[in-house]
Amino acid sequence: MNLLDATTPPGEETPPGFAFSEVSASERTEDDLIGASLYEFAPGNQLWPYHWHRNNEEWLIVVAGTPTLRTPDGERELRPGDVVGFPEGEAGAHTLYNRSDSSARVAMFSTLRKGSCVYPDSGKVAAVGHVFRLADHVDYWDGEG
């Protein structure tokens, strides 16, 4: 797969402002420990809600365009060739915006360990294939005994 000219079919259905297209490189290579996907998103869109991972790390490589990266340190515009690492935990929180006039294309690489994902802006956590509101938390012993 070539990151510069690979076809990226439409991604999952998303709310307005989050549209993207995507192709998985790791499905083609049948990797078990490293995930890799190529994403393309048009001007005015955000690639995923702001989030961080527990038990997984990610790398971002900008292939084309000038997406704006948001992390706990603030926002900065990226350019083709930039590589950014996102460690697990709150320090690795991130999202991308496309505030430019042309499409942005990025490759994301991640470890493929079971973990969870926290969305601090919307107060949610994703684990074991489900998404939960943090406001609904219960005591550890709730429902036991």
C-alpha cells in the first residue's frame, strides 16, 4: 500500500463535521500487534473526538495537507512529513482538525492491545466495545453481594 496514492473508501457514518475516508493497512498485512490506517478528511472536519488511550500508544504521520493537532499542550498546525507520538494516558490526548482549504491525509499507527479510551470533552469512556458516560459511575461494590 502506498500512503500517497492509496484509495480511501468512505469511513463509518459520522455526525456532521467528523466525515472521513479510511483504509486499513494492517488488515492487508494481517498484523497482530501493530495497527495502521490511512485517513483522509476534507476541510471543516475533525478526525475523531478529543481522546486518550489506556494501554495503547499511537503514532501519527502527516502524508498530505496541513491538519491542526490538538493535544494537552494546545494546538499546532502540522505539515507533510511530521511524525507525532501519543503515549498512553492523559498526556497522549489528541484530535485533528482540518482548517485548511484542501484535504488532509494522515497515517495512524497503534499498538493493538486491549484497553480503554477516554473522551474528556464529552465525559465518556469506551471499553470492551461499549461507550459509557463517566457521570454514571458507580461504586466498585455496587450490585455485589
